[in-house]
Amino acid sequence: MDAFLEDLAGLLESAEAGESATDLTILVGSQGLEMLSNVPGPLEAIRIQNGACAAYRITRRAGRVQVEGAAAGRAASLSSTPPPRLSSSCFPSSLLLPAPIAAVAN
């Protein structure tokens, strides 16, 4: 996997662990990183307008995390959705708690 896709995957992993309420755009350029909140518009246009080598956008909606990336003619997107939560009402209590072990006399 190349650096662009590795960065995209790493950002998704970090974003899944975080709790930011705002969308975040990360620009990568010769001067380093620049992070901007809630920047509207196409990511490639934002990258070009700011003279960045690559741009990434992290968004969260209804528990879903998405990371988009754009770099010199390339674009990719990764997303994750949290697994559904299982309600204890779906299972009998005997399946949720271990049964007591009965002593057996010989």
C-alpha cells in the first residue's frame, strides 16, 4: 500500500477513536500540516486552492466515520460504521450469565 492510502487508513483509525463534533479537513503541503474545521466544497478544489500536496476530510454522521482523500489526480474514501449493539432482551438471561457449576460427589 502506498503512503496516500496508508495515511487515509491511519486517519480513519484515529478518527474512530476520537469524538470530534466538527468535520475536519487536513491539508498536507511543503510547509507541513494545516487543520481546518468545517470547510465546505469539493476536497480536490480545496487542495488546489491551498496549494497542498494532499487533502483529507474526516466527517462523522450518525455513528459513521468517513475519511476522504485527494492528491494530484487521486481520490479515495474509507468509512466505518460501528457494529450494531445487541440488546440483552434478545437473549435469555441463561445465555448471558454463566450457569453455576454443581458439585458432583463420587
